Amino acid sequence: MDTAAPLSTVTAQTKLRKIETFAVPPRWLFVRIETEDGAVGWGEASLEGHTEATQAAFAEIRERFIGHDADRIEDMWQVFYRLGFYRGGPVLMSALSGFDQALWDLKARRLGVPVWQLLGGRVRDRVQVYAWIGGDRPSDVVDAGKARLAQGFKAVKMNSSEDMGWLDSPKVIDGVCDRLTSVQALGLDVGLDFHGRVHKPMARQIAHALEPLRPLFIEEPLLSEHPEAIAQFANMTSTPVALGERLYSRWDFKPFFERACVDIIQPDLSHAGGISEVKRIAAMAEAYDVAIAPHCPLGPLAMAACFQIGISTPNHVIQEMSLGIHYNTNGHDLLFYMKNPEVFDVKDGYVEALTGPGLGVEIDEDKVREMAKDCPPWRNPAWRGPDGYVREW
């Protein structure tokens, strides 16, 4: 008996007949599914730097689910997660995430409602957003902060420093503080992202130095593979601690909840099991009085999926938004593949609730297919310190 097979008769209306992936610039992986009657859903399985591995995982998804009932979202989620025996991890969970998003998009479009309507309805009318800024010098981040203000943002996140050794000069900490205060002076709320590149000797000092400056949050002060050290760090500061972009399931988040060492979780809708799993992670976080602010430096489908969570989730606080000047996208930014870019307009630090059917974004399929014809693979650049030792990206 094939335990992965549908358990009831599938009609042509909901029978999956096609599952496609499209690797497109700058480093995104779009997913398109279609049923026998021609209904379509889109999702995003982007895993930066590992597109080929994620695409390969879709071979199993096609083998298992072509012919399956597209309405049975939770059944397919559980089948893929459990029946591969080896569970979790960024590659498998990113593939599952994109597939899950596409299933929700398809189902909600068929019903003519936004996905958030199927998640219990909206709990807010608009979603607070922030955007990333970068630069080597305080003047660089000030210029970037001014650009974000012009786009309508009231809050930003920036790299805390461009480089930091395991044990480093106190001047590095002074630089962190200077960068923070220079952007705060613009009137922006500022979260500091350490990308897990800080180690305990420096983290202790940073926590103390930042305390009176009151950043919005400190993100990944240490790598999330060190939950015991993060718990120690959290006890050193009253500044909110955020993490989670490199965690892929509710089980990955569990030790941080149990240690009471995180205030804001940041699961990525394209890495952490899609809409289905992030909704569960958010509910789990709420039970520990922890907020959710999904990670999303990705494309329009991932962003739209994040807004479905934000609109329908009570403990959602703010949404990262990769609009315009986020990283180096060579012109292929959040709006490039969209027919309705106005849905992501930012006003006074908020985006209005998406009201279109499905994920609420209309993808230019012709443009996606054209850009996917010759998309070179993207890799994280190697970043080395002054001694030549590789550093966290």
C-alpha cells in the first residue's frame, strides 16, 4: 500500500497535474503548481546560494504529489516532512515551504479570498514594516536611512558592524554605537543585526554598551546553534533579542522558548515550512509571550506569504521588507516580477492589508519564464577578516 497516496477520490478540479520551479535573478526560486482544470498557485522556495539543491528536492515532491488532491494541504505537508525519514534542514524545508505557499495560494484563489481569510481572518488592517540598510561608514548608513525615510519607512535594520573578530578592539564596539546613534538621529527606530558573527567575549561588551542606546532589537547576537550561550546573553541585557532565520521548524524553535532567551522570533516563510508551519510556530511563540517578525530578504511571493501571516496573527509585530535598495539585486527587486506592485506601497511605516485572492500578488508569468532561461547560480561571497580567516556572511 502506498501510504503517500490520496485517501479519497480526487476530482479533476483539485487534482495536481503540474509542479514547476523557476530559478530567477537575483537568487530566487519560484514555484508554480497547476490542477487538472487549469487553476494555478504560486509560491517561493528561495534558499540563497543553494538553489540547485532545493530544485532537486522537488523531484520527490513531484513523485509524491502529482495526482494528489491540492486541497489537502496539511496532509501533503505531513507526508513530505515525515515520510522522507530524514527531516528538516534548510533544503528540504525550503522546498516544502514554496510548495506549501503555492497550495495556499491556489486554494484561496479558487475560493476568491485572501489566504489570511482561511487562517482565521485578519486581526489588523495594516502591517508595520521595516527595511534593511547597509554601508561601511556612519555616513553610508545615514544616507541609506534617509532613502528609507523617503520610501515611507519609520524603522530599519542594519548590520551592526562590517567585521568583528572573536576578540576585537574596543574601538569596534564604539563603531557599533556610532552607526546606531547616527541613524537614530534621523528619527528612525533601528534594529541591529549581528548575523551570528559575534562571539561571547565581544557579545558581553556589546550588550552593556548598547543598553542605554535602546535599539529596537538585537538580532542573532550569537549563532542560533548555541542556545545555551544565547540564554546567557539574554540575561545580560534588557534589549529585545531576536533570532530565527536559520531555524526551520517548531522543533528548532522549541529550545529557545523553553530557555526564555528570545523576545522576537524571525522564521523565514521560504525556509521554515511555509505558511502552515510558520502559523504554528507563531501560535507556539504566543504561548511563551514571544513576538514574531518574519525574516524576508526575498521576492514578492515570499513577501506576500509573510503578509498573510502578519494580517492574521495576533503576536506579529513588524515585517522585514526587501523593497528597492535591499542588498544588490541588479534591478530585479521585490516589484520586478509583479503586475500589481502597488499592493506593497509603504505609508507612514505600514503596508495596508493585501486584499486580493490567494497571496494577493499577481505574477508576470511571461517575465518569470523568460528570466529563468539563463539564470546563473548565486553564491554567498567569501568574506574574510584582516588575518584571512573566513567570517560569517
